[in-house]
Amino acid sequence: MASRVSQIGEGFTFVDAGAGTGMLTAALCDRIGSISTPRRITAWLYETDPNVRPVLQQTLRECRAALAAAGHHLDATVLEEDFVLHRPGAPLFAPASRSEYADVVIMNPPYAKLEKDSPQARAFAEIVHGQPNAYALFMAAAVDLLRPGGELVAITPRSFCNGLYFREFRRWLLARMSLRHIHVFESRRAAFKDAQVLQENIITTAVKQTERTPEVMLSVSHGAEMDHAKWSSCAAATMIDDSAGHSVIRLPTASSDFAVMRAIESWSDSFDERGLRISTGPVVAFRAAEYLLDSAEHPDAVPLISMHNIRPFVTAWPVAKGTKPVALRASHGAASLVLPARNYVLLRRFSSKEERRRLIASPYLPNAEERRRPVALENHVNYVTHTSRELTEDEVRGLVALFNSDLFDRYFRVVSGSTQVNATDIRVMPFPDLQSVSRVGKRVAEIACSDRDAIDSCVRTSLGVLSPPSHVPSEARA
Ligand SMILES: C[S@@+](CC[C@H](N)C(=O)[O-])C[C@H]1O[C@@H](n2cnc3c(N)ncnc32)[C@H](O)[C@@H]1O
């Protein structure tokens, strides 16, 4: 992260936000130590945890001594204040001292959900939508502290790059900062074993300026071994997708991703615009506890479909010897929890770490007997319908094949680093017309669902996408 800082002038001011024991400061000082002409360094370190401060002070003593020995001067101050709340206008960064705004903010901020009405969230109300996360507020506060042309280097979860919760934040950030480099840790497990960070992490380097740098550097490593990273670049106009007003930051880390993006983005309409709707199953287990049944034998029982019932291409219900409720008692009070038994596409809202693909879909195609009683879908399941009519069987099979395909999996990975499947990401996704979907459905009906390669190839040829995506995600390889 210290090596991402592009310029260290004769007088250099940096901020380490959430400094902990001062590792990032030490790394930056180490880098400065190798510069041959003298530097005057001013550092502001924000840290609220009194337990780490003695170690932080010790780190600073060592940094001062090492820099002095190399002919530099370090003036470092630890601020025991909340970084998000300590904004310009406060005495340190009063407007009169604008030139003292930081050249660089470097940070490994806390990753924690905050209350919507916490003082930190209220300080940045304009970028908060839903439940805010401390790391995004740290990034926003850093932008405020940077001088024009100053640089932010932040290691954070990738989750701010897509999804509705961070949309206002992305718009706000990208209106003020130009992305220069993003490093992706492809494995959610390898880089941060101790911290139990389960989503993809990235290091973002961005410059405070309103015009976008045309090319953004991208690098990717499996885990922490960044020296072996694979480098590429991506046009900012390709990386930042403003088409639906969501300013999604896409990360095409494999060379074949560009072909996947071109293929999918050649469809002019989105999932929504094709008349499709994605909704979340209404049954929240703990709220519906009184209606849940362990057996489907009860006279009022209707099938309860949960995430574990959704296997690629197959809705496996009921699952033998499961410990989870299998049915719902469709009594009067449970009317809002059931849906008419129609043709649906079921899509898991989360994929487990062991799954090869992020999107896992199955068909729900009730026969005449099954249509006599409704069906209940659990809250970790998304279901797809048509806004004005029932989906045909071919459309359902086609949509299931699309969602389960390598093509869609790769596209989804470019857009999202999370194992969570946000309905918003699906809604804005470019989508083929329903005739083509139907054609895919007819063709895949003749292929065994275990033959994934044949299905992938059938999806591509039916949609006229010729080059097969060759990238196999390394977690799948592992
Ligand atoms: C993920 S740790 C990173 C520590 C260090 N920068 C590193 O990379 O090893 C985040 C640090 O931020 C501190 N912190 C949490 N909330 C803070 C706040 N509102 N203001 C300042 N520091 C905070 C925590 O005490 C913790 O030491």
C-alpha cells in the first residue's frame, strides 16, 4: 500500500486513519527512508482504541529514529478522536489552513455495520442508504481531508463497488476521486486468515480530482502474495458503469472477461426492461415459526422451499432426513406467506464458499396436482416471474440455464465480489429477449443437467456468443 503512493514531496503530510499499531505508517516511513534527499514529514494518526496506543507510540518512536538516521524529519501526532467525526472545520483542519490538507490518506479502516442514526452516519447522511458500514464513512472522511490532487490508498471489502446500499457513496466518491489502481484479492480466505474477512477485499488507489483518469490499473492476486500479482488495465469508461445510474465499479480481472462483458452488454435491454421481476421469498423463519412444519403430511401443509432445496437445475424438495422445516401450515394467518403454485425460477440469495458458481438457479414447474395448493418460499430464496403473465416452461428452463451458465457467472463476478446475490444487480443486468431465452430453454431440455459443459456451450451458441469464457476462478480450482 505504501508503494502505491505516487509522490512524496519535500514537505509531505499524510493521515493514517484507524492506525492500530501503526503498520501502514511504518511502511510509508520505510519507503521514505530510502529517498536520498531530505523530507519533512507531517503525520496525523487517528486511533480510538487506548489499548493499542502504547504500541503505536513505540512504532512512531522507531519511525522517527529511522527517518532521522536517513536525514529526514518526522513530526507525528496521534489523535484519539473518531476519524469520521473529526471533519474539516474542526480546529486542526480549519479552512485557514487548507494548504495543510493531507497529501495522502492511507487506511485499513474498521469493517463494521453502524446504526443508521449513529453520529457517524448522520455526519455523512447524503451518502448513507440503508445500513452504513464504517469503512465507507472512513473513505468519505478521507476524501474531505485530502488536498486537491491528493491520494487515497485504502484496503477495504469490495462491497462498495456494487449494490444499492453503497450507490450514493459511489456516486459521491466518483464525483470527487479518480480511480488510478485497484488490487483485488481473489480469495476471500487466503489474504486475511486471522481477520475472518469472508468477502473479497481490494486496495483502492484514487486521486482527488474530478476528471477521470482514462485507464485504471488492475492487479489481482489469489491471497496476500502481491509480488506475483497479474496486472492489466481497464478503460475507466468500461470499469465504471453509469448506464443505469448506479455507478457500478466493475473489475474484469481475467482477460476473457472483456469478451463476456461485450457479449452481455450487446443486449440493449435489462432484466427489468424485458418484463421480468425478481422478488425475495416472503417466509422469514423466525417470524413464521408458528406455521413451520417438519413434515409435509399435515392436511394444510404446503411445500416450503429454502435455499438448500435449490440445486443447479433441480429443485430438490423435500430433502430426505433434513433437520429443517419442509412445509408451511397454510392457515388463514399465513396467507401473505404463500404464493400461487405457478412456474417460477428460483435463485439462491447466497452461494456457499464451496460452490463453484455464484448464481445457482432451479426451476419450479408444478404439475396439475401441485397447482392445487400454493407454495411457500423462504427468505434466502429469490424468485423470478413475469410482470404481466406466467412464465412458460421453456422460459423457465432457459432462465435457469442462463443463471447457471459460465457466461453469467463470469459477468456476475465482474460486477460483484460478494457471495450474496443482490436483486438490484440482477435487475440492471443486460438480458436477452424472452424469445432467445425460450430457445435456450427448448435446447437445454434435451441435455442432462449434469453435463454443465454441454449446457454452457448450448447457452453460448443459442445466444450467438462464440468465444467461451476460459477463466476458471482460482477458488473453484482450489
Ligand atoms: C482494521 S484495524 C487497522 C489497524 C492498522 N491500520 C493496520 O492496518 O494494522 C482498524 C483500526 O481502526 C480503529 N478505529 C475504529 N474506529 C475508529 C474511529 N472511529 N476513529 C479512529 N480509529 C478507529 C480501531 O481501533 C483499529 O485499530
